[in-house]
Amino acid sequence: MSDQERIRHRQGKVRIRHGVPYSDRDTTLSLLPGAAMGEWLHRNSHVVVGALLDAGSGNQPFADWYDAQVERVVALDAAPLEGVSVLGFADQLPFRAGSFDTVLCTEVLEHVTNAERACAELFRVLRPGGHLLVTVPYLYPTHEAPYDFRRFTHYGLRSLLERHGLEVVSLDAKGGPALLLAHYVVLAVQAGLEALGSVLGRPITRMRAIRWLLAAPLEMAIALRRRRSRPPGVRGPATRVSLGYMAVARKPDA
């Protein structure tokens, strides 16, 4: 498989509720990771402005959320998917320095050949005072194989950003042990249903009733998350056990 044939298997388009871009149960079986990321994006929506680069956009799952907030969007990906405006890689960005006010880079740095160079490139294309919103996996299964190269602790993510001149404004966990366990349970159930479907010759996980049964308890958990006030940051068990980490970083003024 050549680099230009790499396809990013992203979640489907988000469903916006109360201004939060949540995963849609029609396209995503495990809803809690997307809820954690969507709530984080919503908390930091005030820095999503101006010209935005969606670096490693895939099928732009967050487009419906950020389109209403920014003046211009450039979607960059290695695969020629619908909506992608520029073919390229995060570690070789084909843009002039200072081209963007905001860069969104979700679940990308584990897939690039050179994460150090990618971070340097993200810094380069940001305008002084601009913000990078970046998410990375930690205790997350291998995905998009064979292009899955690394994992990040929150210490590693902070160090990477600061080494390349970015000021870390905030750093959050993508859930703690409970969210991680729930995600792995959903993955196990999904694998079992897919195996059963292959025996029966029918795609069981695509059946609306099955998707509803899987989604119902997860959506109840998301509703409880909305009611509960959770201070931002990485604390408690999430310092050691999390699906991943999410950071907002700022390029210093010139």
C-alpha cells in the first residue's frame, strides 16, 4: 500500500447537542470516547477562530461543529476522501509559515512517520497567538494498521509540544479507568457480533435494533456526564489510565 492509498477510518459525522459535537450512534458503536473529546472541544471552542487547518482530517467528522465558528477551513489528509481539500501529511505540510489561526489535529500523531517533525510543522503553520488543539491515544488498541506507530502519556505529549516552542494552555485526559473499561467492553461485544454475523452471513452490527441496544446505556452515561461538573485537567487515576490525552497549545506572540 502506497502512502497516498492510506485511508483513515474515522468515525462518522458528529451529532451536535447543546453545542457539543457528540459521536453519532448511527455510525459509531463506542460513544463515550467521542463524548469526552466533544466536551473538550466545546470547552475550548473560544480558541477555534479564523482560518482553521484540520490536519489529518479523514472524512472531517467535526466539520459541522467548526464550520460555524471559523472563517475558512482547509482539510488535509493523505487520502483523497470527499471534502479533503489538500493531499498531504502532517509532517510535511504544504503551507506557508503562519497560514492558520487554529490547527485541529485529532488522533494523527500516532500515524505519522515522524511525530517530532509533525509537531514542528504544526508550530510553523500557526500564526503567532494561534492555537493547536491536539489529541493522541494512550491505552488504545492498534488501529489503521500497519500505520500505527506510537502512544503518548500526558507527560510525553506535553514534552513534545513544549520542545517545539508551543505553550501548553491546558491538558486533559480522554476519560479514566471507567471510560476505558466501557470502551473495551463495547469493542469486545462488537467483535463477537461481527463474528456471529460472518457465520450467519448478515451484518448484525449494522442492524438498527442492535445499534440502539448498544447505544442506550452509553447515551445514559453521557447524559450523566453532562450533569456532573468535572474540573478540566489530568488528575487522579487518569494520570495513569486513560484512552488518551488532549491538549490546547498556543504559539507565542512574535
